[in-house]
Amino acid sequence: MTENRPIAEEMQLPPSCNKQARKFSPALLVEAAKTASVVGTVLMLINQFEAFEGTMAINVTKAVLIYCVPFCVYLYGSLKVRD
């Protein structure tokens, strides 16, 4: 008779396939923050250049979203690749 062992034990899947490996890690969050700071700054200069010239006020809501979007995209892409 054969034993009913989980497939992951029989196939010796790499750790990236393990559900524990898909959790947020501090290193992943730091890399996402670095990416968001670079990409967000470029987008900020493109979208709110008038505010940096002094002809308009900075829209704080847009500024926050400009940095949040690349942060979330980086996290989503990193976690999706690990699936």
C-alpha cells in the first residue's frame, strides 16, 4: 500500500513555492520603498512641476498617491512572481 504524503514532500519543491515564502518580509518592503522613492520622485516632477517652480501649490493627495502606486506595484509584482 502507498502512503498519502503531500505532493510537495515527494517532489521537493523549492522554498519559493512554499506559502510561507510569499509573506511580506522586511527586505521586500525596503526594496519596494526604494523603488517607490525613485519612481515616485520622477512622477512627482512630471506631474507637479508647476509646484516646484512656485506657480502652483502642491496637491498633497496626488503627492501621496504618486508614491503609493509604485510601492504597491512593486509589492504586487514581487509576490506574483513568487507564485
